[in-house]
Amino acid sequence: MIKKVFKSVLNTIPRPLLIKASYIAKPFLVTFLRGNKYTDPIDGKSFSKFLPYGYEQQRENVLSPSTLSLERHRLLWLYLKNKTDFFTAKKSVLHFAPEQAFYKRFRRLSNIDYTTTDLNSPLADVKADICNLPFNDNQYDFILCNHVLEHIPNDTKAMQELYRILKPNGVAILQIPQDLSREHTFEDDTITDPKERAKIFGQYDHVRIYGRDYFNKLRSIGFNVIEADYTKELSAEEIDKYRLAKGEIIPVCQKPAN
């Protein structure tokens, strides 16, 4: 029953309204699912189980009741915390389509100059088209742009813009939905029906499914790309406890020095 309700909500309610509604629902979910089997590393809270999530196929036990984080958010948090100086070094940071799990926490960090951007998100400081950004060349030390490019028809132009505004030696983390069993990226702009798009691309507003060639496309733009599998550094118990996707790759993209 819960799975059907979540699937219906995700596919019928616009995302800005979902964000607002989630603030009302969170306190009830946290109380109802309190336990000690699974832990959200973002806020340290533990639960008897996590919630299901998915626009087409529902994944069980993946949505944190407290931060509303998914597997990719928790993995990224752990990577930033344990493998980078994101939380300690002075940085100018640009965050596309800011996730609720991160937004307020990043905003409170005193070491970063934090700006958010998106066309539609109510959490965006700057309303902007990722293919035509109003930022200067070489402006940001660090860019977060996660699960955005699969929505963008001209992702090449978007990648070029991200490269342009990143400082030399700067880092951009550009996560996307992954199907690493697929060699080549698939897209077909003749598929316009939202239900058919959800069935084929996994979500009604996605325009492609990226394959393993995604990383080389980023390299063709000019980035040096590290395909970081941080789950290899975690135990099976930690992967289960934090509800992570084993083998998920974090694309860590660095702009070479001039």
C-alpha cells in the first residue's frame, strides 16, 4: 500500500509542491519509523526501516525519513566528509538543484561561500538555465550538479558551461542515474508521452539513460575524471546500515590548471 501511494505521489505532484509537503510529513515519518537498524549518516538518526522510492520501479528501504536522502545523497555525504576538504577549506561553491538533505547543512557551513541555482527549485538563489549560466569564467572552486544532466536535452552545452565557470584545479561532482551494464547512452526525443518516458527512462522528465560512455564524454569536454567507487572502502555492514548502492560511481571532475 505504501509503495503504491509513494509512486502515485511522485508521478502526479510537481516537485516544488512535493518539497513543501515533505516538511509537513517528516516529523510524523521520523516518529513512526524510529529504531536502530539503519542509520542516516547525514544527521546520525536511526530507524527501523527507510521508506520506498521510485517513479517507475520502487526501491525498498531507501528514502531516509529524517533527511529525505536517497542512496546517492548518503554516499556523496560520506565521500565529501571522508575523502575531501569540502567541510573545512575555504571554497566558493555552486550547487545546482539543491537537495533538501544538503541545503540547510551546506548553508550553515562557515568555510564555504554557498550559492544555489536552478530554473524551478524554490531553494535556488539564482534562477538560471544550465546551458546559459549568468556566472563568470573560472568563478567557482566546487560545483555540485547531481541528477540534473539527464533532464537536459543539450547536455553537451551544459557540461561546457560547467567547465567554463569552474576554476582551474576546481572540482565538480556530476552524479547521474547509472546503468553501468549499458555501454552507450540511450536517448530518443520522439518519446514524448510521460508514462512511456517513465517506463523507458525511469522517470517522466528524463531525456536519456547514461551508459559507461558518460565518463568519457566528460573527459571530451576537458575534465580530468575520477570514477570514484567509495563503497569499496566500506564494509558490507556499513553499506547495509547506511542503505547505500554498492558499486555506485561518483564522477569527480577536475578542471586542469592553466
